Amino acid sequence: MLEVQGVTCVFGGLTALDDVSFTVRAGEITGVIGPNGAGKTTLFNIITGIYARTAGRIVLEGRDISGLPPERLTRLGLVRTFQNIELFGQMTVLENVMVGLHTRSRSGFFACACKLPQHLAEERRIRAQATELLEFVGIPDLADTVASNLPFGKGRLLEIARALAVKPRIMLMDEPAAGLNSRETWQLGELIRKIRDTGVTVVLVEHDMELVMDICDAIVVLNLGRKLAEGTPRQIQENSEVIAAYLGEG
Amino acid sequence: MRRELIKFALFAAVVLTVPAVVKGGYLLNVLVFVGINTMLAVALNLLLGFAGQISLGQAAFYGLGAYLSGILTATHGWNPWLALFAAAAAVGLLAFAIGFPILKLKGHYLAMATLGFGIIVYIVFNEYVDVTGGPSGFPGIPGLQIGDLRFDSDLKSYYLIWTTALLIMLLAVNLTRSRIGRALRAIHDSEVAARVLGVNARLLKVQVFACSAVISCIAGSLYAHTVTFISPSTFGFHFSVELLTMVIIGGLGSIYGSCLGAALLTLLPEFLRTFQDYDIVVYGLLLIVMTMFMPGGLVQGAATVWRLALRLLPAKGRGDA
């Protein structure tokens, strides 16, 4: 589904990523873990076209997507969420999701300004689809709340609903459990499973080991910009190098 | 959606009955300019209030509309309506062409770039004397007419300008409540998140910039045909700043607010005449007070005052009982 091939990223004198390669299989939840500064978020920013890479290739379903801007990637079926949720704070929860449906609607300036019939029909469809997505993530009652007033946990759910709105085939989540309490984290795990079961491949960067070990089908471990290990949760838990990296040199 | 329509209908009814109350004279003439400034403020608000992109060169698009219409009709004898549409098309293309490089910039840099554009156009109006008449102005622009109806009085101009202004406001309101409007506000709040959701931020910013330029250009053409004489000083940097003030005072992201801002900034100097030489001081003070206490603009500020009054009144009622 998604192949990361020899990705290297150098900021000035600092090598943030050094020849990292791994493959994400379709229909699975893949976790990318590692201590702070391992290069996880940098890797995400490179895959999603926000940072430029120094070397290497990103291949999505056989197609080289290295260096494509985020809006192009979305149209190819790849979407992401952010560690510090990036909501449209001035807009309502429903409107946030409706922006996610932007690529699945096509009325132009003229049709919108003149309220042409096809635009009005499209608007009704977008509204209905956005409402369904809010139901899917479990916050339909918050539809008319202004996004900046949401508690953090609900904001996270909104961001996921909004990302699902683009109908992605693969979804990258940057620390989705950050800032959530244990109950919210458990609910999030259930939601991520539900998303995978609808056929969306999920890649997540996460610090919450319990969540990662619980929901991931495969795990990639990064340390100091290099890939340390790759395997099933059980294999990773038993890997001595990984244990050393997390607990310090033993 | 229906409420929005009723609001607009009420507003339009008020605007169209004003001449029955004002009955000609100087005030009606000033109200014609309020209409022109409303178009300009709405145009800037689409760009600044919704997409969050600043422009200090709006007066240039306004001036280009006025001069293109003036030159095409007075010098080359074109039909004024044809000239108006030709000018709008030309300015739209120009805005598209300069929009792509310019809108890559953000914040202060974008302000500087648009300011530069405004100054270049202003210099052209002044220096290209053979065509524009230079600093002494460009006289003899014909008035507009539809069939036998000539827009030669303040009353007729009032209806021409305000019908156009109302139409532009209605289209702008529709636009802002559509997928385009949502995408623009999304870019304003978080450009990176909007792009991740597939919004082509770069193209959309250029499109709304061009849209804003075309509206300003049409306002310029109508201005030229209404006053029949234009000179560069109308389209200088200070006017771009005045437009910015109208939009901010009226409220960013509020189309009706832009109309209110335009009305206030056009009418206020007329009323402040009583302060004679001190009018500019009073004007400045008013602006400072308004931006300090109503940072969301007049419309939002009025709504806050109204809510506050509603909360205080029942409390007083209870106190009396």
C-alpha cells in the first residue's frame, strides 16, 4: 500500500532521518514508535509533503508520490491528522467536516454566488454526509458548536471525522492519543479499529504503548533517525534492542 | 437560509426607500458614494475577512476600472457598458497574473507587495500624461444610459449604484455561505489543515483576489461614469487604507458590516464639518475608540451591546418588583 524507501532528511548539520525503509500493508493498522526525537513526526511531514526530503522515495500503491503537495496527496487517497489538532476554530463542528468534503463537491465561484440548483443540491448532500460522519465518530450532538470551544478530546474526534470526509484509502495519525485521558484513549482505539474495518489503512505515530500494542497489526520502531526494528507487537516487545533504546543503554 | 433572504430583503427595502426621505440635495450625492464604497469594502472583505489575505492595493483596481472606462469611452468612443465589461475582464486577468506570485507571500510581506502594486499603478496614472491626462485629471467621461434612460441626476445615479451594490452584496453573501466560503475561512484559520483536506489554497486565494479586483474595477467604472471627471489623487495609497478601515470598523467577515463601515467612513467626515479644523482629531479618536472597544467590528459590537442590554433590563425589572 505505502512504501517508504531509503528516506533521509537532513536539517543543516542534523540528520533527522537516516535511510529509513518500511512497508505498510493495506487494511492494517501500522504503528510507528520510538523515543522523543526519533524522527517520527519528521517522517510523517515528509510523507505528507509538508517537509522536503533529502533522499529516498515514497510510493503509494505503486505510484511515486515523493514531494507531492498535501492537496495532491489527498486526491490520491492519503490524508493525515495533526499532533496539536488543527481545527478551523472560527467555524462550527459541522462546517469543519463540510470543508473535508471540499474535494467531493465541485460547484465553482459562479454557481455558489448565484445559488444555482445543482449547487443547492450538492450543499444538501454535503450537509447530510457531514452529519453521518459526526455520527460515525460519536459527536453528532456537537454539530453546531464552534470548534474552538470544543474540549480537546472531542476536537480530536472532530479532526478524525474531518479527515475521513475526504474518503481516504490511507490515513496517517500523528499521536492521536496525546492529551487524552485513559477512557478517551480506549474509545479512540475502538474508533481506529472501526475505521480500519471500513477498509481504510491506518498508520499512527504514538507514545501510548498500551494503545499501540493493543490495536496495531504491525509496528516500526525508530531511534535517532534510524529504523531499529519492525514486526508484530509481540516481536517488538521481545526485541532486546528496542528495550535498550527505551530504557537507556543496558 | 430563509432568514438570510428576509434579512437581505429588509435591507434592500430600506436602501431603496432612502431617496423618498432624503429628497435629493447634497446628502443624496454623498449616499451615492456610500454605495460605491460599499462595493469596494465588500470586495476587500472577501479577501481579508474570509480568506485572511491583506491587500493595500485595492485603490489601484478601483482606479484601473475608472481610467479604463474613461479612456475607452471618452478617447476611443466605446459604448460605456462594453467598456465596463472589457475593463472588468482585463483587470480580472491582470489580478490573476499578479496574484500567483504575490499571494505566495504572507502577512507583512503580502501587504508590502500589494502596496507596491498600488503605488506603481498610481504613478502610471500620474505620469502617462498623454493617455491619462496626468495629475490634472481626465475630464469629459460620458454618463451611462440604458435605452433612453440617462443616469444624469443624483436620484438616478443612486438607484443605479445601489442596485449594483445590493446585487454584489447578495452574491457575496451567497458565496460566503457555500463550499467556497467555507474553504476560504478554512484557509484563514489553518492553511496547512485546509491543504491536507485537499483544498487548493493557492488557486483559491488567487481566485478570490481576482474576484475582489473585478468588483473594485466595476465600482471604478461606475464611479467614472457618475462623476465624469477623474484624477489620480482619488486612487492613491490613502484610499486603500481608508477601505481597510471601513472593512475593519464594519467587521471582518461581515458583508453587512462592510456596508456599515463604508457608510460611516463616508458620512462621518461630512458630519464632522461642524468641528471645523478639529474634525480630523475627532475622526481619529472615534476610530481608536471603536477598534479598542469593538474589535469585532460595528455589527458584532452592536450585537454585544444589545445582548448586554437584554441581560440588564430584566434584572432591573426584578429589582423594581
